[in-house]
Amino acid sequence: MENITIDKNQEQTVQPGDEFKMNPEPLTIRESYKGSDKLKNKVALLTGGDSGIGKSVAVHFAREGAKIAIIYLNEEKDALQTKIEIENEGGQCLLLKGDVKNEQFCKKALDNTIASFGSLNCIINNAAMQFPTEHIEEIETENLHTTFETNIYPYFYIVKAAMKHLKKGDTIINTTSVTAYRGSEHLIDYASTKGAIVSFTRSLSKSLAEKGIRVNAVAPGPIWTPLIPATFDGEKLEKFGKDVPLGRPGQPAEVAPAYVYLASEDSSYMTGQVLHINGGEIIGG
């Protein structure tokens, strides 16, 4: 994968950001990625699926034969484009607009997925927000609440509502972050939520093991997604991802195949684990 040149003059003012405004646009899927029906007839519910890593996961799942329900906040243009790309893969896509901070919406989204597709086999908890600050004293209480209520609470809401539908062989995949392992002085609250997701993954995996439901996570490093220009200024954009051993930011297309692996039978002897896709940072866990 070649390095990308990020245009530093593209700051966005609203999270989680719009993919169609990014320069360059992220790579969703490689032309060389060959689907092999790893997820044929599976149904997946994915939060934050309109762009970035979530979109890439959705398109990869479609190429592997899955049907996908996508939850997004308000990014209409990105969501519609993702639906088109899923359908171009021969897949079916249900768009679910709403705020995952609302437990009733999460329950309704799950009910709509069952009503549309008749079953549910995989949950991908992925939606997130972040508000960088230089010091802990600068973290605004409202942003602190938003970060936790977006990044970890919905994981509970959706899994709780899904338990009556999930069965042996089904999977739950959570998106954590490299910041959960190495920390982040500028993202203390965000990194804390990602650490909570690691513990959630490990605890839930033990709880559901006897049911044959596997729970794993992916911990991306610096990946080029809409959240980045919606979070950082031009100076930080210019440096984004250059401090990892591979010397560049990753593309969503380099992360999404890990979710395919965790959702498929290929990972049948794996639960409670985290896959680290971070450009070469060596971290524990």
C-alpha cells in the first residue's frame, strides 16, 4: 500500500465527519480483494457504517455475501453512497439513521434489522467520537459525557437487545483503539472509553462462551477516516500517521479484512481477543 498525501486544508467542523469531503478519499476496498462467500447469508448490524472503517467493513461483508444494516448519525450523502457500493457488490443494505446514545433508538434499529432480514448473526460496534485537549482541565463535561455515551454505552444497549436473537456460531466485534494500550495525552477521555471496550470485550466473551457466541475486537492505529479531519487542525493532519514504524497512516481497506476474519469460521477458536492493526506499534495485550 502506497503512502498518501493528505491535504492539510480540509478541516471539518462537525463530527463524525463526511467522507465525500476528504482529500484524498479513503480507500474502502482493494480491487484485488476476492470474496469467497465467507459470510454468505449472514446478517450484520453495524454502527458508524456510513464512512471510514465502518463503510469498508460493510463493503467487505457484502463482497463476502452478507446482508448489512448500517446505523449512521446524520451523514446522508455518505450513507447513500455506502448503500450504493454495497448493492454494487450484490449485497442488501438497510440504512438506519439515528443517535446511538439513545437506548430506545438502538433497540428500534435492532428490531428493524430483524424485521427486514429475518435474523441477525453479527454485531459490529464501531461508532465513536473524540475531542482532543492539551490538558485534563480542558475537557468539557459535555464532551466527556458525549464521548462515553457514544463510544461505550451503545455497546451495552445493542448487545442487550440482540441477545434474544444471537445463537451459537454468531459473533460480536468491537472497535477499540491503539490508544487503549499506549494511552494518549491529548485524548484522555477517548482513550479511556477504548480501554473500557477492551474490558467489555474480554468480560462479554467469557459470559457468552457457553452459548457459543464469540466476542472479539479490533484496535486500529492511525487510519485515514472522516473522524481525523473532523478532529484535528491542518498541522496535525500533515503529520498524521507518520510516527508509526511503517511511516504512514493506514487505509480502511487495510483494517476491514480483520472484521471479516473475526465474523467468519476462520476464527472459530478465537474469543476475547484483540487484533492490532496499527502500522507496527508494539503494544501489550
